[in-house]
Amino acid sequence: MPTDFKRILDKNALHIVRIALGLVFLYFAWDKVQAPDATAFMIQNSMMGVMMPTSNATIYLIALVEAIVGFCLMLRIQVQKIALLGAVLLVGIILIAKVPQDIVLFFLAIYLSTVHESKAR
């Protein structure tokens, strides 16, 4: 029984990571849509506040890109390119929010951008 579970997990690990990261990006987008002022406040108080405009339109644009990344990862659309875009977004999130756990998401996105989907089959 444990070997069957391990075999199934080995076969589907890349899909699980891809879907989980897609859900995280959808959550990030939803959070920005629900509280754009909080996101703008975080950006203004970070080192990126000088370089980046913090209007609601900018926040909604970031949320739209994050939602596109999330949906594309979940639907297996251009996974490698989208994961690389997700990694770039995560660099911005790491610099702005300074949440150490986001580095794990960054490396997952880098991993997805370098591993070909055919290896998951």
C-alpha cells in the first residue's frame, strides 16, 4: 500500500505543485482586489514605494497579472513561461512584503519554469 501511494505521488508531484502555486497566485490576486488600499500602503512603506506608483489602478493591474498567472498554472497554459513570470512577481512580493516564506514560493516557481511537463507523465 505505501509503495502505491509513493508511486502515485511521484507521478503527480509536479501537477500538485503547479496547481498549489496557481491557487496561491489566485489568493494573492483576490487579496489585492479586496483590499487595494492595504496593498498600496505596504508598497509605499517599502523600498519599492519610491519607484512604483501605488494607485488603485496599479494594484488592480498587479492583481490581474497574478490572477492570469494563477489560472494559467492551474490550466497548464504555457506553464514554464507563466511560472517564470510568477517568479518575477514573487521577487517583487519578497522585496515589498518581506515575508520569508515567500522564498519557498519563488523557488517553486523557478522549479516549474525549468522542468518540462512531459517529465511529469
